[in-house]
Amino acid sequence: MKNRILITLTLVATFGLGFGFKSLITSDQPSLKKVTGIGGIFFKCKDPKKMREWYKTHLGLNTNQYGTVFEWRQGTDTTKKGFTQWSPFAETTKYFQPSTKDFMINYRVENLQWLLDQLKKEGVTIADKIEAVDYGKFVHIIDIEGNKVELWEPNDIEFEKLGEKIGSKSTK
């Protein structure tokens, strides 16, 4: 009987220590979610100004010199706003380089530094260093077909303030 109790206590203690150890080694990592949404759609066109006007006239986008911003509520906390940028670029832009594609997608992420560290371990091509601005942090990666992808850890409060400062209205 003593052996059975001792074995049971040993198993319970081992099981508990395993959980404790796992939480210790993973406590500094965010959830496994890497991308939280689309931060922006950027594309090349012959005349960005005409393109913005066409979308304003025919589809009702509230465009400005950068395109438009779509405002929405975050699913995990509907008291918080989120934003997605839509921007036509001149077909001669170098912003998408080294990609030769006519578009670039911006993904919203929770923890850019953590994600960048993971991507480096996975052998993903990192195109530049993290750039921090008031409205968030950015870095670019290259996918397996040579598309430049922008990753953005947003600061939506500051992004909204910037929009107000330049007089832009979001498209809701």
C-alpha cells in the first residue's frame, strides 16, 4: 500500500513539475497567433491620384494623398478600434523592392520582435530592420515567391491621431 501511495505521489509531483517547467520556459512568449489581421493593401498603378479619385467617386472611399483607411472594431475587444490602409502607389515606386510584384500586403502582428526572432530561426528572408514610429513598428520579409511582405505591430491610438492631424476621414 505504501508503494502505491509513493508511486501515485511521485507521478502527481512529476506531472505538476512538468507543467511548471513548461510555463517557465514559455512565459515570455505571446500566444501562438502570429498575424492578427490585414494592416494594408498596397498596389502599383499608372496614376495614383486618378485611382484614388475613381475609388472615391465610384465606391465612396474617403481618400487622401495616401489612399484610405478602413476603420473597424477589434474582435477581441470591441471598445478598441483597428485600421487597415489601402494605398495605390506609382508604378515606378521602389518601395516594393526587391520584389518585382505590383502589390504588397501589410499584416498586423501582436509582437513584432518575437515574430521576427521566430522567422529568423525558420530561415525566412528578412529584408530590413525593425523601424519604429509613433503609430507602430514595421519590418519587411520576403516570401517564397519573392513577394515583399510588410509586418506591422500597430499603435492604433497614435495611428488615429496621425489621421486626425492630416485631416483624413476613415472609410467605415
